[in-house]
Amino acid sequence: MPDRTAEQLYRGLLRGPLRTQAQSKSNQWAGRSTISSGSETVVVSTTSVDSNSVILIGFQSMAGDVVGSLGNAVCVRSISPGNFFTLGTTDSQAATRDLAVMWLIVPTQ
């Protein structure tokens, strides 16, 4: 455990909240994918996913929009280690509108 926090170590360089840039590359570990209206799944290609990865999911919504109005819940349908994972609606019904899904891969080992 370090004796100092990030704020103490990088006092002059640390400005605002900590963040990172997730770019669209083959080893992408975070991103935004859209399940199109009329579709029930979207495939996310990335080499960062493994069979024991935890994938966190959240919705990107417009101001005033509530999750209950989306009409669909989203889950990870399948994982192909080192290749891709599939996000889809939990009820296997087509999305009633475009669903922008934010995702983050957390390695467990």
C-alpha cells in the first residue's frame, strides 16, 4: 500500500477527476456500443475479453430519460475469449429504440 495518494504524488500535474481515453482498437477494454432499434444483440470485437472477465454495463441516456422507459434490460449473451462478446436484451425481444450501452471489461486475474 503506498504511503501517498495520487493527489500527493502528482500534485502539480493532477487536474480534475482521474480519467482515461478508451480508443477503438483491437484490445479495447471500454467503450460504447449501440443495439439498434429492431435488433436484439450487438457484437463487440475486442481481444481484451476473457472467459473469466467481468463486464460492467450501463446505459447512455438523454437528459430526463429514465432507465424504466427503455423497455429492455441488457446482459452479456456470450463471450468468445480473445475475440468478442455479445450484448443483448434479456428477454430476447428486439429493442424498441436504439440503446446506447456503455461497457467496461474488468479482468479477474
